[in-house]
Amino acid sequence: MDLMKRLSSKNFLIFNLVLLGAIFGFSLAFLSFSCSKPGGNRAKAQENTQAALIPQDALSAAENLQTVFRSISDRVLPSVVELKTVSIRRQQVPNFNGIPWEFFFGTPKENGEGREREFRSQGLGSGIIVRKVETAGQDTYYVLTNHHVVGDANEISVALNDGTEYPAELVGKDERKDLAMVSFKGPGDLPLAVLGDSDTVQVGDWAIAIGNPLGFMSSMTMGIVSAVGRTGGPANNINDFIQTDTSINQGNSGGALVNIRGEVIGINTWIASNSSGGGSVGLGFAIPINNAKRSIDEFINKGEISYGWLGVSLTDPDKDVAQALDLSGKRGALVSQTFIGSPAEKGGIQPGDYITSLNGKEVRGMNQLTLMVGDLKPGEQAAFRVIRDGAVRDIRVRIETRDNEIAAEASKLWPGIYVVPLSDAIRENLKIKGGLEGLYVGQVIAKSPSAVVGLLRNDVITAVNGEKVTDLKSFYKVMREKAGKELWFDVQRGESTLETPKYKR
């Protein structure tokens, strides 16, 4: 009875109504959620978030830059080619017919000669189409690249970015600048690269490398110019370089480094890497295109590059030498030797002169001066500004054509030694006691006048032609004023003091 009263009570009725309303509301909410568009709210939230994160003006600026890079690709890729090379070498190989007789007693020769085998090694690189000469039928195209890409090749072919291949031939090569040129005959509608002005390149400029890294044709990478005027490239290379963090790998050599306008500002040449395979680590170097512009015409017209010759040996003085000659903080290159009978000697440049400018352009070091002199035309009158004995002098020299044989003739180097001040470290190393004054001989050039009279490394020069020398200033002064036609030295060698024989010119 009590149960029936509770079920029919007013409180129980209210409870049932509340429970029924809750169930109805939950069901309605579930039905609405089920009928809504899947992910609709989430997508709308993401859209609102993206709209907040990427302002329209920033997106437009990025798309404009993307359009620029696409335009560079369209403009430059057709003028950058892949160079495929084959180098052939022949080597005598043993003939083991009749083992073990030939193994122990040698291979018999056929017709007086050993048997030869041909070895073929393949190579890949890049090149830039820079010139076209119209001819009947197919036009002749000229491709600029690196010497180390094609210089030793026996067979060369050019592959365009559309995959078409043409046989090519070597036009000319030059190891000092690491430049070479090949030519091929092709259709008359191939575009030429537009050459820019590398003298205007600045650190922070956009830099885009285009080439064929590791054989992946028509690749394009992007970065900035990290530095300009870099030196210290591969051996015998006299260029300064543009440094870039643009990704450059093997196969990029000879390809184009271009600016944001699609103009070629450099020729990708080498990379600095800690890995044995030479992978890119953001240290790529390109020959400035201005270093190669004159070479293009010379390759086409003469098949080789001619260099101006001054006839000096240059050094970048270290801190002690610069201080001894009062050159601290001054840019330039020190003349350590002159070639006997050279344009420099005829014009009045002498050992000890510090060259600070050439034709009004500042000299930053010996590598740059070497390049500047090399670009002078034979017969040209060049204006050199030098510092001698603390005074500035202007000297004019008529440049001659460089002859590699003469330039390598050490017997013509005057005086043929490299000397430095006697530092405390040198005195301690040579166990020099007392107050000996003079110049330490750091190197004697073989076959030079100094070598002929018997001067040796570790000698201490105390006098030149009978005149006492105590420092670099007095050494070079006596060399200029007293050593015109003959040369001899007073030296301290260990515990002995001696005078060398005389060298007469």
C-alpha cells in the first residue's frame, strides 16, 4: 500500500517528467550532430586559423617571389647544358699466358712492345651556352665550362635540358683560370645565357645555381651570396671567387650561378666539404663571370687565353714583415723577386716594393693582383702605385705577353731568396747568441742567383755587397742601390762567418 502511494504521489510524477525531458533533449542533440556535415566545424576552425596565420598581403608577396623563380627557371635552364665526357688512357698489362713461366720470368713482348689495354673513364659536368655563330644548315654554339670538366677528355657530348644530345669538340682550355670552351652544332633557336656584372655582386644577394648535380639534369637550387673576393681555391687557380650557401654538388661544375634577374654572375667551380664524397655543406664557390668575359672571345678567336706578364714574384706579407716595412694596415702585395729583363725590371719595379693599386684600382692581395695583371693586354702601359721606403711612387710599365717557360725559369729570379726579420723564436731555434743582427733566410730558390753563390736556408745575412744590413728596410735599400750588376752576401752560418762568391749579371 505504501508503494502504491509513492508511485501515485506528486513528487514521483515530477521526477518522471524531468527524466523524460532529459532523454528527449539528449536524443535531439544526438540527432542534430549526426545530421550535420562531418568535420564541418573543424574545417571552419582551421580555415579561420589559417586566415589568421597567413595574411593575404604576405601570401601575395611570397607568390610573387615564387613567380620570379619560375621565370628564372624558364629563362636560364635552356641555356645550361650537361657535358658528358670520356677520357681514354692506355696502359701496358701483363699477359699471363703460359703461367707460371711468365709470372716468374716476365711477359714476352710482341713485336718489341708490351700488350696495351684501353681504359675509358666517364665524367659529368655542366656548361653555359654563351655564343652562337650562324652558319648554313646548323648553327655553331659555344659553351663555357671549367677546365677540370673537359680538359682531359677525348670524347665530349652536350645534352640539352630536353634530353637532346649533340657531339661536341674542345675549342680551348686554360688551367690557370680553370676555364674551357666546347662547341657543338644545333638548331637555330637555342637561347643564350645573359651575362651579368659580377663586380656589382654583394653579400646577401640572391644566388641561384643551375646545373646537373650528380647527373640530375636541369637542377636548380637557391641561396644567397655568402662572401665575395674569396681566394685559396684549387691549386694553380688564380681566380678570386664568389662564395655561396646555394647547394652545389659534383656535376654542378661549369654550370651557372645567376642573380634574381636571371643573369649569370658566376661559373660554379668547386666546393669545400669535410666528406670524402665532396657533398654540399653550404660552401660553394663560383668564378666571377667578369673573370671569364674576355676569355670567351679569346677561346673563339685563338683557342687559348693570353695573359699579360709583369715579371715579379709576389707575397702577402705576414704581421712581422708588414710591421718591419711600416705596412701594417695597408692593402697590397709585396714584390719579393723580379725577373731579370722583365717588364717590371725595365719599368723600375724592384724587390721590396709594395704595390697598392693598378690603373687606379685598389690591390687587396697577391692573388687579386696576379689576376689583374693577367687580364692586361700585351703592349698596354699599366700604372702601378707602390710604397718604397715609406714613400708613395707611381711607376708605368709596358706589359708583355706571358710565356709559361720564361715565367717558370727560376734562374732569372732576382735575388732568389725569401728573407724575414730575426725574431726571438728564430734566434732561439738557431741558438744565436749575442746581439747578431741581420736577416734570416727562409727559402733559397733553386738555380737562382742566390742559390748559385751558395746561400742556404737558415743562413743569417749580415751584409749585401759589403753593406751592413740589420733589417728588411736596409736589406731592400742596399739591394736597390748597390746590387745592380753583381751580388754577394756576408752570412753567419752556425758558428762560422763567411762571404759568398760574387754573382755577375
